[in-house]
Amino acid sequence: MKAILMTALGKPEVLQLREAPQPIPTNKKILVKIFAAGVNPIDTKIRQRGTFFPEQMPAILGCDGAGIVEAVGNDVQKFGVGDEVYFCYGGLGASPGNYAEYIIVDERCVALKPKSISFTEAAAAPLVLITAWEALYERGRLEPGDKVLVHAGAGGVGHVAIQLAKLKGAEVATTVSSQEKANFVTQLGADKVIFYKETDFVESVLDWTNGEGADLVFDTVGGDTLEKSFPAVRLYGDIVTILEPKANTVWKVARNRNLRIGLELMLTPLLLGNVESLIHHGEILQECANWIDAGKLKIEVSQTFPLALAAKAHALVETGSVLGKVVLLN
């Protein structure tokens, strides 16, 4: 089969189209013919810094995929040949990812693809859906009527987080960098749009909440954003980040305000082999598929590339200015 191999660490050019052995499913694994693969920031970071399992090189990156089941292992119960599926699996170095024509996937983290959308849109969805779901509903304990600030609401995780928060009955403020992105997040249901380059987002949130602060702040940006957000959270509120906090983060404001700090890494089940969490991921994707088919949730794909141009897709994602998601097509 054709696959994009990461042949070394470095710039996007280390991603090379090569021939690779076609995998065979065993036990609870299914063989999926990949029609589309999502490109996520984690892919670019792995390419730059190395996989989580550096002894297994070259590697096939790509956590997100969508396609059709072509074969199943002996113990597979949920899926059959011909099923259209989507999932977040592989691509971290321990097992091959989705930048390929085929992949072996554990059926427990797979869900049937939403019927109303294309494979392209489906491939863009899993990692961001699971990340936003866990961050808001589980780490952040979001409740109906809460006020939440989503940083970078036009991005991959952010645009899904806005919609999931609205589905929960929350009010949503979000930060953006342009009028185009402001229009986009407004269409998704954002109640307040903050142009963070022109306005102090803390002051905006405090004004929006009558001086109290948001019940939940969701940091999808990292860097200084986490620490800068502490004053924007109400006393005893929640702040969740999907990035590792900086070593020099000053936690005094968070401590004084008695904030609960949530750390969200949806890749944990893949890294640690936690089967229970893999099953939960499949359940999240199935519930989101129902919402997508009901017209309550949408996935924005900004640009697609053929598989052979994975390097160009990485270069675009690394600009940090993509609206929605980037997808590779077979």
C-alpha cells in the first residue's frame, strides 16, 4: 500500500510517499480502507520532536481517519465488511497511523460514520470532538446556564467546543483574530466575540459576567494563555488546557481564586493502552454522529490535500491560522 512515512525528525519534507506492507486484522482489530485522514497540530509536533515510541521508525503519522471496513479480526463483534466508520487511532509511533491507504484499528474506539457528511468531514472530526467533549463535559464539568470562554474558537478544537457548549445549554464567549473568524464563530452560536489582538480578553469576560468571571475557561492555545486566563475565571471556577503548562507558570492567582485546573490529553488511552477509555471514545463519537446527522453539530474543513502532499498540509497547519481543519485524501 502507499503511505506517507516520517523518515526522520525535522521539517515537513521528511514526510515521504513510500510503499509499506498492508496490515492484516487480528482479534478485535478491523482493517479500514482509508478515504480521508485528518491533520492535527499533534502530527506536526511529532514530526518535529519525534514519536512517543522513537525506537519504531520510520513512522506513519495521523490519528484521525475515516473509511470503509474491508476485513475484520476473529473477535470483532461491532462491525462488518462494508461499514463506513470514523475514529481516532494510531499515529503516535506504536502503531501505524492514517496517512496511508489502509490501517488496522481497534474496534472498541470506532464509531459508524455520520450518514449525512462526507468521509472528508468525518476524518476531520474525531480528535477534536473527543478533546472538546472531555475538556468541557468531564474535566470542566460544564452545566446548563454556565458561561464559558473558549480560546481560539475558529480553530479545530475551538469550533467544536463552541457547539458542544451550546448543546449543553451554556453561554459562550470566544477569542478570534479576524472578522472572518468572528463571522464564523457567530454562525456556530457564540454569544460574545472577543478580538484578542485589540481587546484585553480578561476585561471583556469580566464585563460580560458582571465582574464575576466565567464559570469555565477552555485554553486551546497554550503558552502564556493559561496564566493570563486565571483572572477571567470566577472564584471556585474551572480552567482546562489541552497544552502542557509552562514550567515557569505562576499559579498564585489560580490558587487565590481557588480554581480547579483541568488537563486534557485525549491521546492518553492510546499511549497507556487503557481499554475502558478507548470504549468511551467510541461512545463519544457515536453520540456526536447522532448530533451531526440531526443537524446540531458541524465540522468545518478549510482545505484538503492529496495524500502525496502531506508535507504541504503540515506546513499549512503550522501557520496556526487555519479556520477549522485540514484533511488528506486518498
